[in-house]
Amino acid sequence: MSEIEVRETVRKLVAETLGLAVERATPEAKLMIELGAESIDLLDLRFRLERSFGFGISNEDLARTFGDGVTEEAFRAALTVEALGSYVVMRLEAAVHA
């Protein structure tokens, strides 16, 4: 799967999880602030990503990725569709090089 395909899959999973049109899940859209994702939605999205891409995602891994010790407000601002896509691409690339 190419990087573009991975990012598009992430975008579609975000939209599907949140019950939105794919067009609303733009790369710069903040999942929690702009798209209305709540904690339970993020958990659902995490499971969908794990199933789609074949790797586990821990809370600790996400925290490290988006800045250990950041405030909840900073986390909400950092968690965009693009950032999530970049995270998945990074994980897939790491698996190839492992």
C-alpha cells in the first residue's frame, strides 16, 4: 500500500468512525475540536486502524507520538487527520525496516 493509499484509508476510517462525509475529514481537520470526536470515538478509531493496518496501538505510543506530557488542549490541537495518517505511515515504515 502506498503512502497516499494509507493516508486516504486513514481519512476514510476517520469519516466512517465519526459518521461524517469523507470530504469533512480534511488533512488539517482536528479530530476532537473540529470533527467532534470523543474518547469512545478515538477508541473505536484505534481498533479500526489496528484491524486495517495489522499493528497494535497503545495509549503510551500515541502519547509519545503526540508529545509526552502535553496538556489535553495541546493533544486535541495536535490530533489532526494528517497527524494520524503520518503516525500510521511511520508505523508501517518501521515494520518494514524491522
